Amino acid sequence: MVLWLGAAPALANLPGTAFTYQGRLLDGGQPANGTYDLQFALCSAPIESSYVGSPVGIASVVINNGLFTVTLDFGDGAFDGSARWLEIGVRPNGSTDSYMLLSPRQP
């Protein structure tokens, strides 16, 4: 039997589902510089697989000397112990063109 004396533990102290991803982007073989729109999709296999949840788009990511850092959150249930790969798409900031998918997917 558990008996609480005082307030119950706050749920805000539990870890969330967000994580930080750091990457390196090359443009024409050189480290990219500028602002890009990025899209991240969680996949169940390294190629030709189903997406796990919905893609996460992040507009106006500043990339300096090819390096960037973003916070991603695919929500509850995205990581159930099965292997996952990250598919990344990129396009110039503000573009309405399709995202160019980078290869290979990242484990």
C-alpha cells in the first residue's frame, strides 16, 4: 500500500518526448550557410518503410558552417523499443518546393 503524505509528485518532473538532434548539411559539397526549412520523419526501417507518426517540419533553421541543432518531438509511442531511422528533408527557407530527401536515413 502506498500512502502519500503531502502533495503527490508533479507530472512536470517526468521526462518528455522531445530530444535534440544535431546535424551537418552540405550544399554543393561545401558546408551550408544560411536559413533552410527542414522536415524530419521517423521511420521503421533504413529504406522503404512506413513512417512512425507524422513528420515534423521546422522552418527557418539557421545553418552555420554546415552545423545545425533542432529539437524534435514525435510524441508518445514513437519509441517503443523498436529500431528507428530519421529521414531528413531540406529546402531553401520559404520555398514551396518539395523537400529534397537526404540519404541515407540516420539511425
